[in-house]
Amino acid sequence: MPGLSAELVQQLYRTPPDRFVAARDAAVAEARRAGDPATARQLARLRRPTVAAWLVNLLAIRRPELVADLVQLADALRVAQRELRGPRLRELSAQRRAVVGALVAEVRKLAAAEPDAPPASRLPLAEVEATLNAAFSDVEVAEQVRAGRLLRATSYAGFGEVPRPQLRLVTDDDEEREEERPARRPGPQRGRPEAAPRTDRAAERAEQAERAAQRAARAERARQRRALDRELGKAQADQERAETELTEATGQERDGAAVLDRLEAELAELERRRAVAEQDLSRAKLARRAAERAVTVARRRAGEVEAAVEALAAEEGDADAGSGAAD
């Protein structure tokens, strides 16, 4: 956007989503006070990203070298796919999985360092991973990730276009229409004299052959229909199994999040108790030092009194001795 500072845009897009609108409005007001209405309008058009998009933007802004490595690997992967180089494609696919895993871990660290980020148990890391995988297949997504201005998470079903077979389900109406269609009969050949009329037996054999061909065609369509029905049943079973696994995984994720929340709550309680114990220990140390000072003063006072008593006793002894001598 012309007139906008790249640093200002990056500052806005690394701001947590719950504070994005306030930060953007403050920037708009500042631009208006500076007498720059064009920049104010451009700032006002910036939209708040989702939490997942903000995490990806944070990665692109804080660690641009990692995102650059991702884009470079994505380019190499697309080239290998277009050239159908199997070994190279498998090698790059393994690298892709490793890079995405490392980037998701880095996103977790960056979020932990942000004071206003959501807790770790509520980070949409699955959406972050899906977006990073999409960047490997979609050049536009890769550029949005690199720019650090993503507005929402995205996903991609696979790498490249997967060709699908052109199948058409044959219905009973197709068979009826084919049966009602008049059969082709050989006509006279051009450039040759018309052939002699066929005998009834030859005509009957031709009709029988035509009916046999129609029966074979119907049998082939029926076989194809049964194969498609079996494939459909298998696909539906796979779908049900996948949905069951998704339900179980969702439950496990929910349970894990609950355990993590409980542990975080327990950790917070332990931290609170530790702070209280440290305060009690500090007060006890102060009390001990005060008691030590009191003991020192008391000991010094007791010594002084003992010395006075001894001096007094010595004086009384001297006085008694003087009185005896006088007598």
C-alpha cells in the first residue's frame, strides 16, 4: 500500500487479534492528527486476522528466514511434482513434513513469548499446520504467508490436481432407450450394385447376433454398476471409519486440553502457595534477626549489670575491711 510504513503494518499484524482493532484505530487517529488522510484511509481498511492467521503472521515477521526456507522448499516440491520425479518427490515430501513440524513448534514458542497470546491449550495449531501445508501447494498462499498479512487460515486437500476418472452411472432408463432404439441394418454400399436380398435364415441369425450383443452390453453395464456399488460401499465405510477416528481424536484433544488446563490451574495454585511461603519465610527471617539483635542487647546489658554487681561487692568488701582495721 503506498503511503503506509511497512514497519507500522508489521507492528499491527503482530499485535494479538483481540487488540488489533484498538491498535489500528489508534494508528488511524495518529495519521489524521499528522495531516495524512490517505494513510488514515489505508490503515482503516486493514482487517483483523484470526488467531491462526495471526500466529502465521507472527512467524513470518519474527522468523522470516524460516518462512523463506518453506517457500524455497515449496518451489522445489512443485517442480518435482510437475516433472513426476518420484524419488525426489518422496525426499522433498519428507522434508516438508519435518519443516512444517518445526515451524509449528516455533509458532508455539513465539506465542508463549507474547504476553497477550491465548493459553497453549487454546492455540489453533492444527489450522496453522494446515495453512503451512497449503503454502506448499498454492503460490498465492505462500506469498501471503511470506508477507505476514494473512487474514484467515486456509487448507489444501493435496499437492496438485488429482485426475478423476470420468464415470457415469448407467440407469434402467438408458437400457430401455437402447432397447427401443432401432437396430442398424446394413444398407447398400455406395459405388457397388445393390446386394441380393438375404434369406430369412440369414436375417434371423443377424437379429440373434444383435440381441446377443445387446445382452452382452447390458451385462457389462450391470457388472460396472456392481463394481461401482462395491466401490461406493467401501468409500462409505472408509468415511464412517474416518469420522469415528475424528470423533475419537476430537475427544482426546478435548480431554488433553482439560488435563492441561487443570495442570496449569494446579501450577498457578502452587505458585501462589510458593509466594505465600516465601513471604512467611521472609517475615520469619526478619523476626529471627530482630530476636538476635535483642539477645545481643540483653547479653550486653546482663554483662554490664554483672560488672556493676561485682564492683559493688568489691566496694563492700573494701569497706568492711576498713571498718575492721579501725576497730
